[in-house]
Amino acid sequence: MVDVIVAGAGPTGLMLAAELRLHGVRVVVLERDAEPTPVVRSLGMHVRSIEVMDQRGLLERFLEHGKRYPVGGGFFAAIEKPAPDRLDTAHPYVLGIPQTITDRLLYEHAVDVGVEVRRSCELVGLSQDEDGVTAELADGTRLRSRFLVGCDGGRSTVRKLLGVGFPGEPTRQEALLGEMKVGVPQETVAEVVAEVRKTEKWFGLGPMGGEGVYRVVVPADGVAEDRSVPPTLDEVKRQLRAYAGTDFGVHSAHWISRFGDGTRLAERYRTGRVLLAGDAAHIHPPVGGQGLNLGIQDAFNLGWKLAAEINGWAPEGLLDSYHTERHEVAADVLDGTRAQTLLMAAEPGPRSVRRLLSELMDFEDVKRHLIEKLVGIGIRYDFGEGHDLLGRRMRDLTLKQGRLYELTRTGRGLLLDPAGRLSVTGWADRVDHVVDTGEELAELDVPAALLRPDGYVAWVGEDQGELRGQLARWFGAAAG
């Protein structure tokens, strides 16, 4: 028997498994496919996900394989605007990196910290009781665990087996996506793309770094009856001719896939000892590139809470706060993608709204608000009334002891106490006490701040009695 079964070895499942191992949890990841998928659905990592990687000491690995792009032009609904003057982060960029590389790096990290990943293991059934969960695999074997988390994508088997509702809008329009070679010069591609952009038609064609290899995105001819069947190269050629007037001589496809504009949100993220995360809990169109990022941040929120439950110190309601916090964030992301999709439509009404929003984004506060929502640093969980930082993630700070994010890599809570007048006695096995008077911390005018393991500010104040109450709220009963 293991502590946790994670169904799905995508970025959400691998991130979650590694987070659980950080707290000594025994975890096994079950993956249906024998090999990693070559399909590149995501091409970038947003600011908050970049911060998450920094908080776990992984960022340098990703920077070696990615390219930094400024947050700005064309980022929200492809409305071209310069980047905000200053974002509240030490990482004011988007990291361009193919999902295949992200998957590989997260897999390597998970294995490094002791995660067991079993491929060609398809989960086909599950049952649960007061003590744990039994997972049934396609080969007839059974595996027992204390908890199970479905990170198995938009067509999640786990969600279906639980009978969790997945309300929203079905796919009404599909697009074909793939990487392939083109048979015309790059200059010809650029000329055709520029001409099509002057019309109300759209498609995408951009170089991917390999010799003559391009990423192609073009509307599909309707919605496929069986969306699990990949499209053919002939379909791509036909749709390119319809939208661009030429098929660019595309050939030698590395892979071809399809995606739709379906938008759905699971009714609940927890059913007893089984939870959902990533695309298993929410799907939406890829505008804004938020899907992978939303899943990674689900895992970062859930990991320490589930580990606390397994390790026996979770206060009442902590594990349920995963649904409370992340369901609301996902609902906001889904609304944002709906809005962006509408703003990119060719009809006169949406075009008028787009022009109006473009004018409003000339105001710095409006642009900053939209960008911070999109890149994940505008999130504020409802922890009650208090300091403006309460419920927000703390950005990286330069302290006398080093960078803040370097101090969070243990996955423990952290008390920032500039005056050194407070104590975490009773919780020292779960919370680090940092007495530091760095200039950046002083600029925030914070007497003291308690950070959760995911970096969100749980309390700001200077009263020891208040602090003890918040330590108990987030980190359980005092030891001893």
C-alpha cells in the first residue's frame, strides 16, 4: 500500500508527485501511455509558474531550455500593447518552452526525489472506503493507497468513475495543430501570413527551430465525431488552402492533433479520498496559454495540504481548502478565456468591444490588472480582512540570509520576522523562523508575515497570540 496514487504523468501529476515526496509521502504515478507524447500543446510558462519553479530550485533547468519574452504585446486576446511599467515579480517575463521539454524536466525532477512512475498502466476502476482507495488497472491488478488524485486530462477516467459533474459549454469549434515541414521559403510564409492577417480569417504558421519545421494552427472543418482520432496531413492541407489560399507544401508531419473550444469546470475537486487536478478538473480554449500553468499551480496548492493530511498534522478543513481556493481560480480563468475568445471573433459586435478594450488598456492600471490575472500573480485567496498582502503570494525578496525563494525550497511554512520578537515554538517542525531586516522587506512595511508552504501570505501582524492562532489554523496543533 502506498500513500498516494497519482493518475497521469503530465505536468500536473508529476509536479504533484514531487511535491508529495518533498514531505516524505510514498507516491506512485500511473500513466496509460507507454511513451511520453510528442504533441506540444503548450509553448510557454507564465510568471507564477516560473516563480513556483524558483521556489523549488528548478528554474535554472527550465531557463537553459527556454527563451524569455517580455510580458506585453499581444498577450491578452492578441491586443498589442507594451508591457506594464513594472510587475510585482522578480521574473517579469514569459518563458517560451515546449511542453515536451517541460514534461521531461518535471519527470526527471520527480524521479530524482524518489517518485515511482509506471507506464503502460491504465486505471479502469476505483473504489474507496474509510481507510483508502483501491485502483483497478487494465491488466486486472489492483493497487491500494490512502488517497488517489486524478491528473488524467480533460477526458479524465477518474472524474467519470467518481460521477463528478463537468458542466460548461461543449466544443463548438475545433482547430488542427501540428508540427511539420514546409515546402516554400520562409519569406513566402511571412508574406502570406501578413496578407491573411489583414482579413477576418486566421491561422498560424511559425518556425519551431528545426530545419524547415513549422508549427501549424488552422481551423478545422467542423467538430470530429471521435476527437481521440488524430487528423491527417491531408486535412491540414485542405484547411490551409481554405484559409491561406495555399498549403505551403507542408509535408513530413512530426505530429498532428486537434483542440476545441470546450469550456468546463468540475463541480467538486474532492470526493472522499479521491481528488482532481489540472485538466481533469477544468478545460478551456488555449487562448492566453493558461492550461498547463493552471495545472502546475493546482499541484502546488494541493501537494502540501495532502501531505499534511497523510502525515497527521493537517488542521480540520485544510484539505477541503484545496477545492475552495482552486475552484474559484479556475472559474476566473475560464471566464477570462471565454472573454478572450469572444474578443478574437470576426463579427462586428466583438470587434467593437475589442476596440473599446484596446482603448481602456492604454490606462496602466487596466493593463496591469488584466496581465496579472493572466500570468497568475493577481490571485488573492480569501483569508478574511487584513493587510493588502493577506491571501496573496509573496514575491521573491532579497534578504540578508539570501533570496526568499531559496529559503522556501524545503516546502515548509516560513515566518518572516524582521524584529525577531516572535516565536514558532510548537510548530518548529513545520515552520521555519527567519529573522531578517533586508531592505526589500522593509519597503513592504510588514511587521511580520507568515507564509504557507506554497508562498501565500497567511498572516501579517506583530502579536504573538494572533500568530499562534494562525499557526494552528494552517499548520495544526502545536507539538508537545
